[in-house]
Amino acid sequence: MIICEDFTDYDYEVYTDGSRIGDNVGFSVCFFERNSLLHVFCYKMNSFNSVFQAELAAINFASCFALERNVKIKVFSDSKSYIEEIRSSKIKSNFVLSVKDNLYNAKDLVSLVWVKAHACNLGNELADHFAKIASSCGADMSTPYSYIKRVCKEFLMNEWNAYWKNSTTGKRTKEILPSENQDLLISNKYVIYLLTNH
């Protein structure tokens, strides 16, 4: 499926970029109208976010802006690999899927194209500059659901594993499963009866 074909007619040119400097992560979205800088949005993300997430968050911000205001935009990104990731049919990340869904919903309003990095393109250079600033002092973004889900899952698995190791019951099952292994997770109650002798 092709998402975001190149437009020749649009209301705004939009340049996006993400940046990570040490533990600081952020992105910027620069809107141009007839070669004049109209507005810059800068957002700081959490330290656990990656540049990949920042780049995609910037593209997502632009597509949501177009949808909310019903304006036609041409988005320029200097990250060819992220654009290819969005266009891929083998996406596993919920975040990437949500970005792709937003772009698909805005397909008549958003054109997404690659622009070469550090090639003296004013819009791209400004987006890069403001992304670096955003990483340390941009407006704060909320924590993504996928991160909260992963942290909760890790915490619960660690708690369960500690309980399992310290438990005095389930000796037969512990011979087969000495620690948690999600690859062996079984939801068939008859197999569980057989393994646990219950």
C-alpha cells in the first residue's frame, strides 16, 4: 500500500526532525508558507524514547495537524529509513502502526517525501536546529502507552519469577519450568492439567 504520494499543490511545506543529545530527546515540526517560516512546534520527549520515536512523532504531529485543520501539507523528512518503515507491510510496533494509520487517514491531505540531510536546505536545517533545542527545553510530551505496558509487564514478570523461585509448592512443575519462559506459555487447560498433575 502506498501512503502519502507526492503533491504538487499544497498549503504548507512542513519539515520534521528528531534529536537525541545524551538523555534528552525531542522533535520539531517547522511549517512554511510560500518559503516563509510560519510556525515551529518543539516537543521534549522522555529519556527512554529513541530518535526513531522522535522522528515518527514529528511526522505524526504533522499528519494530525493536517487532519484537524483540513489543510494540505507536504512533509519533508531527512530519514529515508523511517519513511520506509512507515511504508512497510511488516510493522510490529503499535506506535508505528498508529503513525501509519494517521497518515492513511490523512492520505488526501499529507504528502511525505525524503529530503537529503545537511544539504543546505533551509527548512531541513531549521528542523534539525529546533529538534536539538526541543530535546532539552521543548514542551513535554506524555509517556506513550507502549512504554507503560512494557514497564508494567517487566515488573509483573520479575515479581512472578521471584514468587515462583521462593514458593515451596509446585515442585513437579518447577522441574519442567524452573523460571518463567513466555515461549512456553500454555493457555490450553488440558495441557496444564497434564503438566501440573491436577
